[in-house]
Amino acid sequence: MRVVCRHGHFAFYPKNSTDVGRFTNYYDVELVRDGNFYTFPFLKDAPRYSLVLKPYLGLPATTTFEGRDASEVFRENGFVYNIELGIVVPKLSITTVISPPQAGYFFLGQSPLIQPGSRTITGQQVLSYDAEFIQEYFRLKVREYSDE
């Protein structure tokens, strides 16, 4: 299953009919359909616009903005989805440090998902990544990650 985290917003793209079920059962999480992808229930139908100081998924928006999708609104407002809490938080509130080992041309996630907003040991903040969740090994194979 492909896992895309854009600016702190998650989208899961299953390759076959069992991907979502196996992932949710193994990690005891819920994923719901949102258009052509799956995401966490809290993020389903997230607005693609924000109005400064008005609540956006529970947080006051920092800017008035309209984008193509919710991930662009996350970027403009400095928000990320907190996997553990199941809510949207400011990206600067994440204090996790990660050190994903490299395996060839990929990085291997040390947990099922990398928390957006985490920092690498070199200080780079990870806000976006493109990965493949390998069902056979229950490992996250990260193609690339970035601070945007």
C-alpha cells in the first residue's frame, strides 16, 4: 500500500483489496475512504480552505488560504496530523527525533508511520514523505522525505 504524507496530511492508496484491512487490523487504527484514497477519520473531508483565526479542524487558522486540497492548507497554516493523539497540531509542537536506517535507495521506517513534524538527527523537519507499506514484513519503505 502506498502511503503519502503531504505537509502533515495522510493519504493511503491500497494496491489490492486486503491492504487497508490488514493494516488497520495489525495496527488497530481506522482508515476511511476520502475520494480516491483512504485517510484517518479525523482528516476525512478536511476543508481545502482556511480563514484566519477561525477553527480549522480544531485549531485557529493562522492564515486565510484556499488550496487544491487539505494538504496545502496544512502547509500554509503550519499544521500536521498527530498520529498518536488523532488530531491536528502545530508542526512546531512535534519533538520526536528519528533516525531511519537506509537500505539501498530507501529508508526503513522504525514504526508503521513516521510522525510528520519529526526531525532527523541532522535537524531536518520531516513534513512530507512518499512510502510503500510492505504488508509481508509490516515495514514502511520510504522513497523520499522532505521538509515541505
